[in-house]
Amino acid sequence: MMTDEVLWSQAGTEKHRRILDAALEMFAEQGYAGTATAEIARKAGVSEAAIFRHYKTKKDLLIGVVAPVLRVVAPALVADVKQIMSQRYPDLRSFLAVLVKDRVGFVRRHHRVLRIALQELPFHPEVRAIVDEVFVRDIYPHATGTITDLQRRGEMMELAPELVMRTIISITAGHAVHRYYLRPGAPFDEAVEMELLVRLLSKALGPER
């Protein structure tokens, strides 16, 4: 499910939908602090009062953009990760190829709301709590079995499973920052990029020789 589809499902009217669309775009491009509700209202083609009929404060509007997307996609995301982690892989590279493809696809579908979440993590405990709930509590625990199995068979360096997942997420997140935020219009071959990510992670997490 795409970010826009999730937000539209939360909107009871066409006007509300335009408010959410405008807020998503402007918070992603300018950040929360750099965006005034008056600007969002102009872009949405509504009065500022119309925004405050749906949201008491600008902070409530921010949470109204971030929380539904992360909470609606979370069950599907967890299900995907559980499916990936339920398989037994012949080697580390096979595991990483499946996981990286899944994570890159997730970022592609939701890169704007993820950008907002990452931008606002240091400043809004409410956003940090949502991200912690979705990624740390629900995702990390499912990684333990597969990672331990690969380590037991000598396919992966002996590291705590959570550290392994943090490393994978950090490297794929760095890829996403460059792809969607620093060079959004640059030529991009996703297949080549994913192969490079898998090669780099295989070298980083492979057994020490």
C-alpha cells in the first residue's frame, strides 16, 4: 500500500485529503519547523481554519501524517520480515539479497513519510515513539533466529542480531538518503544498486577470515 493510499483512507472528505497531501509534501520538502500551516492551507486550496477543524495544532497535523502511514504499513512490514526470517538460506548472500530487495521496495513506496519521520525524530518524542514501536519492538525480534542460524553455520560474523539488523538498516538507509533526498533526479539503476548493497553487506557481515 502506497503512502498516499494510506493517508487518503484516513480522510473523510476531499478537502481533508488535500490538506494531508499538502502537509505530506511540504513537511517532506521543508521540514516541520520550516512549514507554516498557512502555506499548507494555500497549497491545499483551503482556509487555515479548515486545517484546525481537523487538527488542533500543527503538531497534531504532523502526527496525523506520520502515524497512520507507519501504523497501517507496520503489520504488512512485520509480516514481510517474518516471512523472510522464516526461511533457511544457503548462505549470507542469499539472505541479504531477499532482505535488501524488500527494504529498498519499502523505502520506495514510503520515502516521503520516512523522510519526515527521520527529520523530526530528534525534536518530537511522539514521532520517535512511533518509529520505536514499528521498527524496534516489532521488527528486530524476528531477525534473531535466521541470523543465529547463519552464524552457527559459519556464514556470518558473530555479532548480536540487533547489531546486524542495525548495520543492514543503516547501510540501506544511507542508500535511500542519497537516492531520494540528495540526488532525486539523478539516473538510477535499482538492480545495479541493490547488487552493490548486497556485495558490501556480504563483505561487512561475512565471517572473519
